[in-house]
Amino acid sequence: MSILVFAESQNNKFKKSTFEAISYAKDLATLLDLECIVTCPAETENLEILSQYGADKIITHQSDELRIFTPTRYAEMIYKTAAAHTCKHVIISQTYAGKAIAPIVAAKLNYAIVTGIIDFPTQEEELVVTKTVFSNKAYAKVHLPKENLVMTIVPNSYELKQQKGQGSIVNHTFTSSSHVLTKSIEIMKSKGKVPLTEAEIVVSAGRGLKGAENWSMIEELADLLGAATACSKPVSDMEWRPHSEHVGQTGITIKPDLYIAIGISGAIQHLAGVGSSKNIVVINTDKEAPFFKAADYGIVGDAFEVVPKMIEALKNSQS
Amino acid sequence: MEILVCMSVVPDTTTKITFSDNNKTFNKTGVQYIINPYCELALSKAIELSEKHNANVTVIHVGGNQNDPIIRKALAMGAHQAIRVDAEPKDGQFVAREIAEYAKTKSFDLILSGRESIDFNSGMVGNLVAAYLDLEHANVVTELDVDDNNLICIRDIDGGREKLAIKMPASASAQKDLIEPKIPNMRGIMQARTKPLHVIAPSVAENVGNIQNYELPKGKQEVKLFDTDEVANLIDVLKNDKKLF
Ligand SMILES: Cc1cc2nc3c(=O)[nH]c(=O)nc-3n(C[C@H](O)[C@H](O)[C@H](O)COP(=O)(O)OP(=O)(O)OC[C@H]3O[C@@H](n4cnc5c(N)ncnc54)[C@H](O)[C@@H]3O)c2cc1C
Ligand SMILES: Nc1ncnc2c1ncn2[C@@H]1O[C@H](COP(=O)(O)O)[C@@H](O)[C@H]1O
């Protein structure tokens, strides 16, 4: 018996979240004494790297039908592989693609599904994991069924672990058993250099910045840090920034290693989307701003003074 | 055209989350319940489509009768009728199976849901319903229209957005920005009182929860403050102590 992991890629390169999912699956496979199988379309570059994160076997699928991401097709590739190799656990990273695929896999295999997992199971009588609930305002401890289970793991929740493994690669041809009725018309890539949902560092600004014209220093800071940019809801509502940057309860949820919040008050709905970031730096003129209670580091000060100083300090530290 | 909207009911976004009974139960006392914000978007979109394409909008909710006033709100917004599957849902698969069982008895051209419920954040019910019914589903859609038997929509994908067409019958779940939520007017509220709200018994599915207990986030340690002329020190801590870049 085995654990199956879906290896997601973008522009033919595996994503970091894929390596996290494999590291997780390999550790779970070791705990349960199972084999760790990884599956993906055949096109992807650098398949060998999957064994470095713990893949015991890599099953690739050759098919024109998999060239464009369609949730039903990818799900079919996964559930057919799971059925053929008696995989009683399927692990998928909780990206947009993962969220679309995982429920289909669970429905077709008639497995249970647990989403939003942020840690490795603890072992009591049963395996128990933590999942976020109430939009990051609380956590739930969830019992995992022993088998027949699909799990989605929140990106940036699990350490990457390099292994010595030498996973074998097996290539299959894939033909979908159904007509796919979805047609992709156009893909619009987001402008930012680093996609917000995958960024390890995020520089975010709020209404304290006063106007759209003041974002050049935010972008410069983000560039120096290799960070993505984000904003509070009023900022995107006023169209100072695109909606795709809006984080919070009604926006995107992120969990970067470092979140720098500039001129953002820290309303509960904002914190719901960013509060589980691993390190939070807050810059705000108001020392009573609620965000300081959720911050690790802070500067009580004017963004227009502090941000240029940060840029200067970074340039000095890099030269 | 027949549209089915799956609607969940959740605590208001400003609710302070607390638990009782050894952290096993969510404290509902004093909590204000609302239509899940993403479902509100799905519903508003369905109503817009019904005005444009002369569609009939059915709202379905799996839950107890304490939620009837909130279902009436959906009717006041403009849905034509409502179905309540009478059960306290404990897991998303149960909810999805019940909705799929109901949908099988009718023929819906379009099934809309929210991207996720803001209480349990499972983000699965809409996808599961579609999978049980063998429909194609577009997750996280920010634009949606119907054109000549096709659902045309834009969905968020990793690193961008995708425009796609799906042959109907189809299914989609709402992401923020899909539409401005509709606000019920006086006439809508009056009409809602007499619109049909059918209560049906759950049909087949097993309804077991898997939550053992809850935890609140641990309080953060006191923030470490730096003066405005210590910016370089902060950068040094982030870079050299924390190794964040
Ligand atoms: C249902 C609902 C959902 C919501 N969802 C979200 C969401 O998803 N995301 C979200 O962000 N919000 C959301 N909100 C809005 C949220 O409640 C707050 O209104 C919003 O987050 C405030 O944005 P802000 O911090 O940018 O602006 P403000 O609250 O106006 O704060 C601006 C801050 O900037 C500081 N400041 C001013 N000048 C400077 C300066 N020169 N230098 C440094 N600091 C300065 C001020 O002291 C203040 O703290 C939601 C609200 C509701 C009701
Ligand atoms: N109890 C319910 N009754 C009807 N629809 C629901 C229910 N729970 C969830 N849904 C639908 O599924 C979407 C995603 O919810 P969830 O999977 O719970 O995050 C919601 O936005 C609703 O459209």
C-alpha cells in the first residue's frame, strides 16, 4: 500500500509547495510504513528532483489532454493512479489547483477529505491534525480516518526535507474516459514578479499611504526583498491597487515567512488573512494601532520616513 | 434556465470566536448569523442572471430551522424559492451529498456556490456537488455570464487568472469581486414572506463530524519595537538573526 502525492508545476517547473507536500507524504509514509508515490504529467522538467524530497516511485502520465490544466482531467489522472496502486491516502497541496482537484478525487474514490491542514499528525489513539477554522481566528483538531483519505496541506506549513532517495520513474499514457466540456479561452498572468499566494516575503500597505501615487516606494522595497506586494481592502476598493492584491477575510489568505504591514490598522478582517504569517513587522504612526498586538516587530513612525530608511538600509546591507 | 444556489449560514465576520465545553463546542450565544459572504455573491449573481436571462433561482441550505429567517433574506434578495434540508451538518461531504441528491431530482442548468464558508473554511462543498453530479466546476470565479448554453467565466488560478467556457449544465463557485451584493428592498422583503420554503428530510448520507476540539491562536509575545532611527537594526535582525532574506 502507498501514499500518493500530486506534484504540481507551473511553467513546467515544480512548485515549492509540491516539495512540501512530498516531504509531508514521505514522513507520513514512514510513520505508517507505506511507500510514497508521486504522480504528475510527463512534460515536467527535472523529474529526478522529486526523489530528493522523498518520492519512492514517480508515475508520470503522457498525454496531450494534460497540457492545459483542467481540474477534472488532472483529478482523473490522480484517482486512476490511486486506484491502480492501492493508495489509501492522497496528499495534495492546497493551491488554487489543489483546491479544485482534491474534492473530485475524494468524490470519485469515495474517500473522506480533510482540507486546510497546517501540521503533521500527532499520534494518539488516532492520527490528529490541526486545520484552520473561522478564517484563521481559531484552529480545529481533526481526527483522520485510518485510510481512504484525501488531505490538502496549506502551502508554507511544512519544512522541506531533502532525502537521499533514488525513486524509480515509470511512464504511462493517459487517456481520459470522458469528454471534457471545459475550454480554456485565455490565461492572464498576474503582473507582480512574485505571485502573492506563493511569496515567502510580502510587503503590504494600507490607507495610511494616502494615495496610489505613493506605492513606488512600496514596490521598491518589495523588489529589494524579492517580495510580492499586497494591500488592505479599502486600498483595492478605492482602486489604488488591483483587487488581486487584497488580503484578508474577504481577500486572499497568505502565510508568508515575513509580512511587512505599512500604514494598515490591523482590523480583525485584515488579520484573518495574514495573522498566521511567521514573522510580522508593523509600521504605523499610531502606537495604539491594533496591528501591533499581532506583530513580532514594529516601528511607531511615519511610513514616508521609515520606508525610505528601510530601502537605504537594505541597499547598504546588500552592497 | 434553472439555477440552484447552495447557501451556508455563518457567524458574522466581526464575531469574537470562543469555545465552551472544554473547547469542544463553538459558543453560539450572542452570535449574529449571516448568509456566508461568498454565497451572498453567488446568490446576487444568480439573481442578476435571472433578470437578464429569465432564469428561475432556487436556494438550497442544509441546516436547522433556526436558519429559516436567513433563508427568507435570500428570498428577499430575489431568489424565487428555497429548499432546506433539515439536518445539522457536521461535514462537507454530507452537505454535498444531500445537495446532489436533491439536484438529481430536478434539472438545473447552473449550480452556484461560494468559494468557501467562512466558519469552517473547507472550500469543498461546491466542488463535491459538481463531482457527485458529474458536472464541470469552475472554482473561485470573479466574473461569470451565460452565453448560448455556455458558462463563460474568469477564475483565479495560481499566478494569474483564466477565462474559460464550460458547456452547461455546469457549476461554479463565487470569489470576491464577482458582483456587488444585492440588498433586499422593502418590496422584496414583503414578497419573501409568501415565497415557498420547502423543508425536506435528509436522504441518505452519513453525517459524522471529525473535530475533536478547538484551539485559539496563542497570544503573541510582546511586539519588539524599534525607534525610527533604528531602522537599520531592524533590517539587521530580520536578515542576520532571523535569516529571512
Ligand atoms: C465584512 C467585512 C470584510 C472585510 N474584509 C477585509 C479584508 O479582507 N481585508 C481588509 O484589509 N479589510 C477588510 N475589511 C475592512 C477592515 O475592517 C478595515 O476597515 C480595513 O482593513 C482597514 O484598512 P486600512 O488598515 O488600510 O485602513 P485604516 O483602518 O484607515 O488604517 C490606516 C492606518 O494607517 C496608519 N497611518 C496613517 N498615516 C500613516 C503614515 N503616514 N505612516 C504610517 N501609518 C500611517 C493609521 O494610524 C491607521 O492605523 C472588511 C470589513 C468588513 C465589514
Ligand atoms: N450547509 C450548507 N448548505 C448549503 N450549502 C452549503 C452548506 N455548506 C456549504 N455550502 C456551500 O458550499 C460552499 C463552500 O462551503 P465549504 O465547503 O463549507 O467551505 C458555500 O459557500 C456554500 O455555497
